[in-house]
Amino acid sequence: MVGAVYKHMGEVMKLLWDKDLRLNTVDVTDLCRAIWFVATRDDTNGQVYNVVDDGDSTQGSITELVSDIFNISHDYWGNTLSLICKVGSTTCSPVEAILRVKPISSQAVRRVHS
């Protein structure tokens, strides 16, 4: 769905972190089997299940597929801005991270020149 949104907006799809970020994925057939298993058994009530495949998926491999399917460009914000988002707020966007970096970097420059 995200690929369709960026295609509609005509913008580059920018993602946090980088292409090497490991992602958990699951095949739709396996997920349906897991849902059926949980839905048809009484002993699954109140239980928590983690359903993933044993693939070696990365953000880069998934993003390449999405970009090819929707004919869109993509890029990454990188680890530094992503870490600032993670540390700074639970709802920080990359744009907010950039706005946070500017005052921090200005203070660092002032300290070096003082």
C-alpha cells in the first residue's frame, strides 16, 4: 500500500534507517494457516503467537520490490536521523529529526569556536 501512496503523490519514498535493516516477514499462506490454527482451537485462547518465515529479508530487498512494482524511487534517512527520532520521541518523523539536528549542530559549532 505504501508504494501506491508514494506513486500517487509522485514523491520519493524515504525510509528510516538504511537498506541493511533486518525485517521479519511472513508468507501469506503461512499467515492464513496460523490464523486458522488459532481460530479453530480452544486451547489457543489467551495465547500469543509470533508468525515469521525464515527468510533473510532486509528493508533494502523489500523496498527494491516495492519500487519496481510501483515504478517509484526510494531513499533512506540513514541511521543518524533515525536514531534521533528513536531517542527524541516515540512519534518523531524524519523531518522533525532534521529540525532537531540543526539547533544541536549549531550549539556544537559554538562550543568548538568558543
